[in-house]
Amino acid sequence: MDPPFACPICKAAVTPELKTFPFCSERCRLLDLGAWLDERYRVARPLASAAGAAKGVSEDGEEGGPGAGESDVDSSD
């Protein structure tokens, strides 16, 4: 029977009870962290929609998402 999990770095068998899960050891955890810090791993798609939502830009690139242009002050005076 195959182990339920394999270390993403060295492919050794890993159990969820390990302190270093999903890695088999602290060494593999640090190797993975180093790969992220060296930018060898990348996010598969741009996060523009998530960044735009924080700035009030809709997915089609238009500024002003929900509530844009609204204010608590009545400007009809």
C-alpha cells in the first residue's frame, strides 16, 4: 500500500502527525522555502483581479467597483 502523502521535495513517505508536515524533515521545509525566496516557484496566473478588488478596480479593468462614487455627503446643496 502506498503512503497517503509524499514529501514534495524528496518524495519520502510522510504522515500528517509529523511536525514538519507536509515535508518529511526540517531540511526539506527549508529547501522549499529557499525555492520560494529564490523565485523558482511562481503563481500560475496573474493575481490582477485580487489586487484590483482591493483598489476598487473591477475585473474588466474599470475603476470604481461596488459603491464607487457614492458618499455619505449629499452633494445636491
